[in-house]
Amino acid sequence: MAKAAAKTAAKTAAATKPKRYYAVRHSEIHGRGVFAARTIRKKQTIIEYRGERTTWDEANKRPASDPDNPYHTFLFGLDDGRVIDADVRGNAARWINHSCKPNCETYEDEDGRVFIAARRKIEPGEELTYDYQLTYDGKMGKKMRKAYTCRCGARKCRGTMLAAPDKTE
């Protein structure tokens, strides 16, 4: 009898524990966001950034994922010069927002796959974020600065999703 009760308790516990580490919902930072569904330990890989692999030229020819905001994209640059376009066959990772004080970081493995991992312990309900470190090759005028404004709310927010300037130049 005790064994049956223990089995039932274990099944109930397993059924109530979220299977994924994350859930997508409305974000105070911007649009949708990805939130911890359970405790995530430091260095834990949470999700792969998926989508179609293509060239920058091809990705830039495609229509904007949000016609009202053409600077909002789901593109992730790879070390080999290509890009992952998460607007095509992408997954929940495309909804992870930028922060100047992120709780996650990205890494690319030897096969060119991109993953998001925890920089520190993340509690259930916390929004997952990483520093986009975007680059822009054109003239940086007022319109472009506004397009890349950061909304993270961090105490030491740098005000932009663009990468910090290289201090060695």
C-alpha cells in the first residue's frame, strides 16, 4: 500500500513540474518575452536559437517581421558570416529580449548551433534576457539611434541594444 502511494505521489509531482525551463508571455520590456517556468541553474543551457540559416544578403531582402517596426528582426549572426532567420521556422528563443544586465548569454557550438544559457541562477517568473550586442554599418543618425533604443530598465542601462563601443580604438 505504501509503495502505491509513493508511486502516485511521484507521478503527481512529475505531472505538476513544468517540462520546459521557459514560457512565452507578454513582456514589460517589449512585446513578447520568455520567462523562467522553473528554477534554472547557473550555466544551464535553456534553449537553442532556431530558424533558417541563410546569408545576410538573402535575409535583408525579406520583408520585415513587423511592418510597423522594420528594425525589429529575428536575425542572429553566426561566426561563419551567415545568419539564423528565426522568422522562418524559428522557436521561442526569438522572443528573448535584450538587457544591458542580462541573466543569460549566447554561445555557438562547433557545429554552428546557437544556444542560450543562464549566466546565474534564475528564479521562476524572471524574464530571460541577453545582451544583443547589435552592430550597425551605416550612418548613425537620430532615427537609427531611436530604432535601437534599449528598454531593459537596468540601473546601468547604456540606452541602446547596440554593442558598446570598443575602447581600444
